Amino acid sequence: MRRILLLLALPVQLLAQHKLPEVKYRCIISADKEIYQPGEIPRIIVEIKNNSTEPLLLAKALDGSDIKWRFPYAFFTIIKIGDTSYTTHFPGRCGNLNDIRPDDFVEVKPHSTFYPYQVHYPTRPDNIYAFDYRFTDPVNFSRPGKYLVRFYYSTREDDFKKWRGRFYGREPDPIVYQEMLGLFAKVSKLEIESNKLIIEVKE
């Protein structure tokens, strides 16, 4: 009987030895529904979950984050399944980028969730430009079919100038600037990609 018990316990021990490492940070995207009409723009929710025991300091998506003109990088990729000719339409834009502000930095407590596209309106109406252009143009979802969507976010950049973007006008107050530098020094450097999300456009 003792020999049988040992044999039964062996697979459990082997499983424990090959336990998968804990994922500290996870990015999950979801859509408000699975099927859309042609030209209807999907509403995508982005959540970055801090599963660790330490707080994170991250920055919300900013004007130009979607085209990697400034950090944090925060952008989507969209593939039309079975259609290698598909590309997203870029409507073009000016070279001006709204500056980062102290309230763009967010502390993400352990076991809590960060939403990179949290809207500032009405206190920050210009944050509308932070949304990825791929999800502002109905042309990108005008043809029936299935679309594979993925989101990417990165804070791996030590040069604060590459976070401020390009803008015209007066410089921020020196006290505010020093506050931003202090927050930036605490930003958690990470690079993360989301799950794969499939949505369908059907007539």
C-alpha cells in the first residue's frame, strides 16, 4: 500500500518542480461586444493589472503615444484575418504634441488595475488626442471579416525629453517641472503586450 501511495504522489511533486512563474503584470483588452456593423468603431477597454506586492508608477497614454512619437508608447495593432492587403488608415496630423502633466502619472497599488486611456475630460479635454487613431476612423472597420487586435505599452525610456513631446508655447512653471521630474524618476520601467482579441464585422 505504501508503494502505491508514493507512486500516486510522484506526478504532483514533478508538477510542483515545473510550476510556471507568477506573472507580475498583465495587460488585458476587451471589447464592448463581439460583432459590429461595417464602419462601426469598436470600443476597446485596456487594463494593466498589477499582480505584484509592490506599487507601480505609470503614465497615461498621451498625445502621440499611438504613433510612438513620445513615451509612454501606447498603441494597438490590427490584423484582418485572412487579408494580407489590409492596413489601417492614417488620417495624418500636425507635429504638435501636448505636454505631459503631473496628473498624467498614476500610482497603481498592488493587486489593482491601471487604465491607460482614462479620460481627463472636462479637466483635460485635449486628452482626446491620446486615443489611438486606429480606433477613431470607421474606415478601419468598414469591411466584413474578423480582426485580431493587440495592445502594446512601454515606459522603457530614461530620457525625460522623449516623454514631453513637441509643443509650442510657454514652458511649464519651474515648480511644476521639478514635480514632473520627481515623478518621472519613480516611473516603473516595463514593456507589456496584451492578450489577442478577435472581433468580427458582419453585415
